[in-house]
Amino acid sequence: MTKAEVLEALKKMTTEERLEIIEIASKLIRQEIVAKSKLTLQKQLSLGEAAEVMRSFYEQGSEVVIFADLDTQDFYR
């Protein structure tokens, strides 16, 4: 159904029916927002877990840190 068809159908409804539609639509939107926020939280938790797994690679003396340039002078001088 297109937006124009929905609006036309709403015009034919009583005020009570339109309010009911608004309430249902609002509930669906709230559910969608909650579902998306839960997915974001799950994603953040999994990123935190990944960071914890990688922590040992970046600790002092690890293989990755060995390649870090400890010279703080600008290279373009």
C-alpha cells in the first residue's frame, strides 16, 4: 500500500479508528527502536570482548609493540 493510499484510507476512518492506528504504529516504532538498541549493545559487547582478546598482543614487550617506532622526533625534519 502506498503512502497516498494509506492517507486516503485514514480519511475514511473515524477519529477513534485513526487514534487506534496511531497507537499501533507508535507501538511498532518503539519495538523497532528497542530491538535496534539491543543489537547495538550486543555489538558493543562483542567489540569489547574482541579488544580483550587482542590485549596481550599490545602489552609491553609483545611482538606487535616491538615494531613500534619509539623515536618521537618528527620524520620530515
